[in-house]
Amino acid sequence: QMPRFNRTMWLRLEEFVRSVAEKESAAVKRDNTASNEEKEVETWVISGPLWLPSSISKTPLGEDGFRYSYAGIGKPPSLVSVPTHFFKVVVVVSKTYKMKRAGNGEGVDMDDMVMKKFAAFVLPNTEQEVPKFQLANYIVRLTDLEAVTGLEIFPAILGSYASDIHRE
């Protein structure tokens, strides 16, 4: 990560995620209606690098295409590609379930989880100062993020392309 990016935008995003996790956990602890069931809130986070196109250009065949341009650190053949962007996905889930023995331990069905909060962000890895930085300006649709990463993010909670395909 670029130093300014790490100390500003990324730091604000990480502080936001911690704040959400702490608030949700505290709200559940104040809820005394759990009776003989266990009630938990978990915040799940996934982060990663992205190498996104820097501009739209024409391909050699004259079609619309994209131009990728990013820095590399090191000397060939030992180059490390510097990401153009970073992403972070945050999911807060509530689990209400009775503890159960499942052979060698305790478990919970994914069906017993309820998504409480969700957000996906993509931020540019830049040294430029971003005036009036607002996290809300960097929220992206999960399907768009999955398309550029090639990942299915939290498929057991947020849904899976594979389960949609194989569903009868």
C-alpha cells in the first residue's frame, strides 16, 4: 500500500469496520432476551488487492478495450505488481442457535445465520490527497467486485453462483 493511502483512506475504513463490529457486539450484549439460546454477533471481513484498468482505449482491432497500467517493484524476473486499488467487504451476522453436539464438537448451521449489515468498498491505492474523503463514495455492488476479483465472497451467507446454478 502507498504510505499516504495506508495512513488516511485505508485507516479510516479500518476504523469504521472496528466501530461497526464494536457497536453490533455491544447491542447484542445489552439484549437480555436470549433465554436458554446462545446469541452471538460476528463481523467477518475480507480484504484484498485489485489491479483495475486505468483507461479505456482501442484494441489493435479497433474495438473498445481497457488499458492496464500499474507500478512494479524489484527487478525482473522478481517483480511485485503494486495494486491500483484495494477492496474490503464487511458482513455482520447474527447467530441465534441452540448449542448442539455434532460428533466431535459443537456447531451451527449456516441457515441459522442472519445477515445484519453488509458493505463492500473499493479504494484507490494512491499517494494523492483525497479532499473531503467520504467512505460512502467508495461503496460498490458485490456482483461488480466479484466480477473483477473472480471470487465468490462469503457465498454461504451472501449467496453463491454455484448454488444458483445447481439449484433444482
